[in-house]
Amino acid sequence: MSKPNFFEDMQSKINQAIENSPAKDIEKNVKAMLSSGFAKLDLVTREEFDVQAQVLATTRAKLELLESRITEIEAQLKRP
């Protein structure tokens, strides 16, 4: 079961429980509990992940360029 489906399923079950329950403030308490639990998991949003993946790709490309330039310079220095 994928994580998004798991969370959607959990939310659906919680909503069903709330609808069948006479205590309407349970929803607020459950949401607060889940928010607190998710905050402790140190999760990032998809947007944050995508931004960091792009930063990594850019950094990797720059590193590869610098490595090739260093190799060229080293080769030039070794020539008589």
C-alpha cells in the first residue's frame, strides 16, 4: 500500500468514525493528534523535495564541469 493511499484510507476511516459519533469535537482532536504525529516524523513536502533534487542536479553538473576543467589543467601542466 503506498503512503498517499494509506493516509487517504486512514482519513476516510476517521471521517466515517466521526460521522457515526455523537461527539463532533473528536475530529478536531484527531486532526491535532495527527498533525502532532506527522510533525515528529520530520517529513518534507513534495515541493521541497523537488527543489532539493534540482539543487542537487545543478550542483552535480557544476562539479562534473569543474572536474573536467581540473583534468584539462593538470594535463596542460604535465606537458613539456
